[in-house]
Amino acid sequence: NELISTGGEGAIEIEFADGSVMDLGRSSQALLDTEMFDPSSITATNSPDALDDDVDAIQQAILEGQDPTQVAEETAAGAGTASGNEGHEPEFIDYLEPSVIPQAGFDTVGVSNVFDFPEDDLLSLSSDEQDPNLPPGEPESPVDDLVTVSATGTDVAERGLAIGSDSSSGAETNSGQISFDTGLGALQSISLSTQNDTTSLKTLDGQSIDTSWDAASNTLIGFISGTDSSDTNNQIFTISITPSTNGSEANYVVELLQPVRDEANITEAISVNVNVTSTEGLSGSTQFNIDVIDDSPVSQSLSETLTIGNQTDTNLLMVLDISGSMNESAEYQGMTKLEVLIQSSLKLIEQYESLGDVAVNIVTFSDTAGSQSVWVSSAEAKQIVESLTATDGVTTNYDAALNEAIKAFDTDGKIDGAENVSYFLSDGEPNVTDDNSGATFGNTPGIDASEQASWEAFLSANGIKSHALGMGSDAVKSALEPISYDGAEGKELSAILVTNFSELEGTLTKMVTGKSFSGDLLNAELPANTGADGGQITSLTIGNVTVSIDPNTGEAVSNSADATFDTNTNRWTIITSAGSTFEIDIETGEYTYTAADNLDQSLVENITYIITDGDGDTASSEVTFNVEVAASPLVVTDDIVITNQSTVDIPDWALLANDSGANNQSQNVTNVDNAGNDSVTHNAGSTSYTDTDASGGGSFSYQNTAGNQSDSANVTVKTVTGNLLEGSFRDEVLIGGEGVDTIRGGAGNDILIGGAGGTEKVSNYSVESKVTGGQTGVSAFQFAFLFTSLDSDVSVAKISIDLSGVTSTFLQNTDGNGFPFLIKGSSTVDNADIQEFTPGDTNELFISFNSSSFTSGEELNFEIGVGAGREIQTSTQFGTKEIPFTVTLDDGNTIQGTYSVGPDGAKATVNSDQSKVITETLDGGAGDDILIGGDGEHHLIGGAGDDILTGGTGADLFIWNKGDEGTAVNPAKDFITDFNTDEGDAIDLKDLLQGEENNDITDYLSIANDSDGNAVISIKPEGDSGDVTQQITLQGTSVEDLVGSSVTSQADILNSLITNNQVLVDQ
């Protein structure tokens, strides 16, 4: 039997194992015994006579808003005000089995009733024991060991990422709270996970994102599936937990590290499971979501104003990188990076000269930095630039460069009231810092945020506009950004990355004249950016030209021939209706707008474009360029003339060829002067210069006048001997004489002017050798051999000096390991070119060379020790004893010579018995060259670049070699101005074409007239499988002029040209 009692505060409901339910009211008791579960055994006693009255009373109490258990009159629901024995007799029930359904709604008794209960068991105490003293207290509550957990969700936004549209917002990070109750136990652990350790998120390129729990850092890491989760480059998000000290809650911080793909009509979310374990071994869990809010492109309109032709004086600060890497190839016209920098810097100075007076200060840097003690004139600055050499080291110190720039700016010689402008040019990334104590910059390699603030404060205080340019593919734009700032206007400037050295000169000069403006349409500031999902410009319209590109396939489409797309650089180049040029990289948004050279009135150019991000969101924007034309300044550029004539006649057009500006007005040489001890005279259409003192040249100045503008330039004249004229990397004018000359322009944009031309018979091979006293005295001699060959594919295989006529051995093996043999001086042949030299004490000195290592025009200079007390004690004795030598060529021919007494030792010059007929040759080399043959026969080789070739009178051969061609995107475009079949002119394509002897010539060549009636030969050097990379235009000559009007098919036209030796190929 079990007794259940309720108090006055409420009733209870009892549910038994068989599903039956019993209600027990307030202040009531029930005994659960057998009779309760067996209705057949129950006999009601003292059944109330007035149950109906009780029901009525209860209902009335309820209607009146009273408590039916508190009315004065007794009811079946319980006693009212106690006055005696109220209620009913209790029912005693014996529990039999759960299958018996108890009677619901049994009679209850009030608290004042006295019931007969089973007697309590009595505990007997011994006679000496006392009753136990039990303290009063509340009954113990049931123990609750359950672990309960709850958590709040949050969100993160892609816009807060470093590449997002609002990177300073901090929206990529957020926090939330986890609450928990561990019951009687303490917190044992808390961890996070995702279902099956993965998520529903994808990277922008569609890769799955999995998760991993790092217990050591209490961090859930979301990472690219299949990669190393510990590599931060692979991590997409992190969620870190920090338990609080109160033991009932924890804070979490979620950080989005990379953008995720946005699926249409779906909010990307991370569903996170939380598991909490107590020290009692019990655990609880819950789940919360972190929404990832997609970023989208943003845009707004931008307006820029270009003012062309403002005249102003300038203080020009140039900060130039001369680290060892500047000696590397620029992969442009065969020049080094330093040579391109020198050429471009000279043009930069000349551009500022055209605007007014210029003061220049040049800072050079590598591992350290240096500068001039004062500001110098533009003429002095050019001399400094021309003499620049790169260091041997590979370190690049931006900190030292800026420290020196601040120091240099404060020196004497600046022009008062002039504009202050700075150019910082580097080909690499800063890798060392400035250790000088007290230096403004030097904490770490490169310019950090605090140093940037100091630099910008210096620029602002002095009103300096600072440009920073990176040269080549190794330059890092982010390292240059802190240096680029307009202190005069107090605004940021975007650093400029010139990845192709061929564009450096043009980029610099356009920045000076005001004819160009560079910026970035996607720079995370104004006017637009792609947001965190990345993306590119997919459509652009300027005037009537619209271009687009499919971001998925990369297919570029234009509605106009005025737009071209370079797939290698991802750049559109568009010629506007005003003749201006707009270039833009669709991925980076970097652009350059260049106003047309002949622009003589102001205009407005509007550009609209659409941005598409990595998951397909779009935005549009507009840029307006207001071009205000004041006057196009006349830019007069210095010239270099190379000639083998003591008196040279220089055409005016050759001096003026590199001058520009003046709104395309006619330019004229109006005065020549300042020739020093030499003489200079201006004639009709040319200038005559005479090297009076035969000093190897000199200089003079000329004045260029165009309209009401006038400026002067300096001309350096270099006079050489012999029939070989060679240019350097500079833009030069090379003028031959009456003999048969070989003129080579080399790199740069050169002008080659032949002399009388023609042919002559000369020795095929020539060797010049000499012996002089060595640096170590009479025990050592220095030898020199200079080899010249008319066949460029022939080289020296071996040199042997015969000492058999000397009575004692000449050489001495001093250390047992070989002779003290040293490459010396200006030798172009080095140790790597030498295959073997004399192995021991002998009367023969010989040196053999690796194949094709000692070729025409190269020189070998070496020093070799001799034994003390030998018969030959001086270099002169090589001549007095008439020591012979032999030069063996790799084609099997030999040249033999004998030393004779020379002014400072012994010498010998010998020629081969073989001879050949040579023709005057003009070889432009790399660059955009102008070649003019003149009278007589000439071979004209334009070389790489876009060249203009004029053969002149006589039978001229125009030659194209392999490597002269351009690319499929930018084919080389050369012009022959006077191709004349009657004079025997011909075009030689033998070396340019590859494999044509065994294939259809139409796979390589095609010819047609252009819109002006000029015949244009289009060339695929690799045949049908290749692209057109070379075009030759015959100005003033049509296809009909070449073959007649009756020949129409391509095959017949080409075969006619080949048969008549007008075009030479290997067939």
C-alpha cells in the first residue's frame, strides 16, 4: 500500500504503467492498495446522500468567481471552512497489477480528516538510549545531472575581406555566445563540428569546403577539401571558442578568410554543432547557423581632367634602382634593364625641358643609396644618367632610397616657385632595410604603414607629386603603393606597373606632357571594385566602340576594328573617335588614357563599363575624361651621330625625326652653333659638320622652330675609322661614307644612311695579334688576338704560337697544376669558351676553343707566365725573333702570321688568301629603324621592330631573318618605300621562312593590295600551322605592277615573283 498526499498549493496527476491516469486535488490523500486497482472488490461506504447538491454548489461557486474548495458548505471537492469532520471517508486500495484500470474521479478528503492508516513500524531503543534529535529542514530535491546547451547564431560578410568592397568595416568577423548548464558536474570540454565534417559551401571555383576541429586552439577550421587544413592558404573560415570563467557560457568568434560561391536565391550558411561534456561524463548539444553574406561589385561615376600644354618650371627628383638585377636582359631589343632605364630617363628629362626650366636631382639605390650634393641642370643630369652602372649585389633597399631622397630634396639648386615632382623606379621587391641610426625609414624591408605616413607628410609639406613605377614582371606593385602619393593635392596616386620594358619610355613621357592619365577602375576605392568574389570588366563602351569578354570562356568580341585584345596581357586597346588611345587590363582595371598627338581642341570622352564578379553579380559605372588643350609643347630631343667621315652631311629630317609636339606644326632647323674647335654649317635641308682636329668627334647644337615655339638640342658626333659603323642601345643616326660600309644600328630606334654603296673584293678572314709587357714584369706577357670574318658562321678553333726556334723551353709550369694562365682586360672570350691550353713545359703555346665560341668581332686577351732566365725576356723579342703563329678555323682553313716589332712589343696582322665580294650593308637591328641605302647596291636588313627601308638607286636586296618577325597579336609591319624591279630590287625571305622548300609556298605567303593600292605581303614563317607575324608593304607598288593584271591566283602570283627572283625563298 502507498499513501499519496497533496498540499494546499496544488493538485497532481498520476499516470500508471498501463497508461491510466488519476487526478488528485489540493490538500488530498489517496492510498494505492488492492481495491483501487480491482473495481470489483470496492464497496462504497458512507456514500454521500447529497452528491447532486454538491455538484450544484461547486458550479455556483465557479459562476460567482469563488474557490469551490473554500465555500463554507461541504462539497465533494473538499472542505470549506473547517468546522469538524468534513469530506469523506478515504478509500484504501491494495495494488494488484498494472492491468487494472483505476476508477477516475474518486472521492477526496480534506486536510482535517482523520484516517485509519496502517501502523508505522516502531524502532525499539535500549534503556540507556535517548530519542534521536533530528534537525528540522526542507525535504531534499531530486538530483538533476542533465547537461543543457543553447547558442546564438550570427553572420559574416564578404565585403569585409581585404579584397572586399568595404574592407575596413570588419564585417568579415563576428561573434556569438554559447550557454550551458552542466548540472552537478563542471565543464569538462566544449567542441564544434559540422555534419560529416563538411559544409554546403563551395569556393569560387567550385571546390568543397570541409571542417576540422583543432582541440589545441579550440578552433573549428573550414578549409578546401582535400588540402592541408593547417595551411592558412587553404583556410576559408575559422570559429574559435573562449570559455568564460563563470562555467556557464562561452564566447565564439567567427572569421571569414576567403569568399565563397554565391548560389542563386540561397543564403550560404555554416551549420555548426556544439557539444558540451561535464565532469560527470554527461553531455549535451545544440546547433547554430552562421550566415555568409555575399559581396557584390560596387561602382560610382568618376570624372578626370587632363590639361595639355601647361608651361611650367620643374624640380625633378629621380630615384632610380641600380641593383644587380638591372644588368639582366630587359627582353626588349637586346637591351639590359639598365639600358632601357637610361634611355627612358633621358626622354623623361627632355619632356620636362619642353615645359620650362628644369632642375634635377638623381638618387640611385641598391643595398645603399646616394645622390648629388646639389640640384643640377638638365644637361648635367643627362650626363649623370648616361654614366649609370648597376652594382654587383642583388639587394634592393627602399628605406635607404627614401632616406636619401629626403636628404637630396633639401640641397641647394632648386628652382623657386617650380612644381616639385618625383619619380621612383624599381625592377624588384625590397629585401633589405636601412641600418643607419636616426634614419626615418628602416624598421623592416619596404615601407610600412608608419613609414608611409612619414613619407606622405614629407611630400605634403613640400608639395611634391610622387610617382612610383615598377619595371618588369618581377616588380611588386603593393611595395610601390606607399611611395606613390600626390603631396601637392593631398591625395593617393596609384602605383604603375610596367611589365613590358618596351612600354617604359612611352609611359614616362606621356605622364609628363599631360597627354595621358593612368588609373585603376577596380582598385577597391573609386570608381568601382569587384568585391571579395573577384572578377573583371566584361563589357566596355567608348563612343561607338563596344567591347566585351566572356568571363567563362575568355572569348573577346568587338564591334569595331579600332579595338584589339591582347590575350597575353588581357588588355584592350581602343582608338577613340578623337584619335586618342584607351588601354585597360580587364582583370586589374589598370588603364591609361592617352590624348591624340594632333589634338588641338578640348573634348570630353565618356566610358561606360560593366563589372562581373566571381559568382555572376554585376555593376556598371562610368568614367568621364575632360581633355583641356592649352598648347602642345615642342619637345626637342638630343641626337647621336656616328660616321666614318671627317666631314659628314646630316639631313635635317634625321635631326628632327625624334622631335615632337607643337600641335603637328611644321618643324624646321633654324640655327646650328656651339661646335667648339670643330665647324658646323646649316645648308638647305642638311647640316654639315667637320671634325677639324680629328679628335674622334665632337658636338654642336641646333634650334628647332615650329610655329611660335622654339627649343634647342645637343648633337654628339662620333667619328670612327674603317668601314664598320655600329650603334649602341641609344637612338642613333649612322651615316656611311664613300667606301663599302657595314652599318649596324643595334638596339634603339635608329636611322641608317648608306654612302656610295656598291661592292668590293676583300679578304674573307683577318687576324690581328700583339704581345706586350705584362703587369707582372718581364716574367709575364700579355697576348691579344682579334678575329674578323666576313662569314658570321665561322669561328676560331685553335691558336698555336711556335716557339721551337727558341733555344730553351719558354713556358714554366710553376705549381705543377698548369700555367698561370689568366683572361685579362677587354677579352670577350672567357674561360668557359676555352677547351684546352698548353699542358706542360713545351716550346709550343696553343689554345683550343669550344665550338662557335670565338667568332668574328670577338677578342681574346690573356696573360701567361714564362720561366725565369728564358731566352725571350721582353715582348719585343717576339718580333725580333720573328715568332710565327697559326690560327685554325672550324671550317678547316688556317691563317698563318709572324710577329714583328711594334711600338710597345710585337704585333702581327694577317689576312687569309681567300677573298669575297661584299656589298654595303645596313642592318637596323632591334627597334623601329629607318634605313636609306643611297646610290649603288645595298643590303638592307630592318631587323626586329617596325622599319622603313629605302634602297635608293641600284639593285638593293631587302633581307628578313628569323627573329625579325613580331607576334600573331602584333605582327611586325615593315615598309619598303622604293621597291623597283627594273633596278633589280629583291626581297630575301630564305632565313625567315622555315621548311618552305618541301611545302606549298601559299602556306607561307599571301599578297594583296591594301586600300591605297599598295602590295602587302603577309607572312607565316612556320607555314600553314602558324600565324601571320610579319607584313611587308611595298609603298607605291601594286600587285599588278609586280606581275601584271592577267595573273590572279595566289599560287600563280607567288610563283611568278619567285621565278623572276623578286622574292627569294628556298625552293
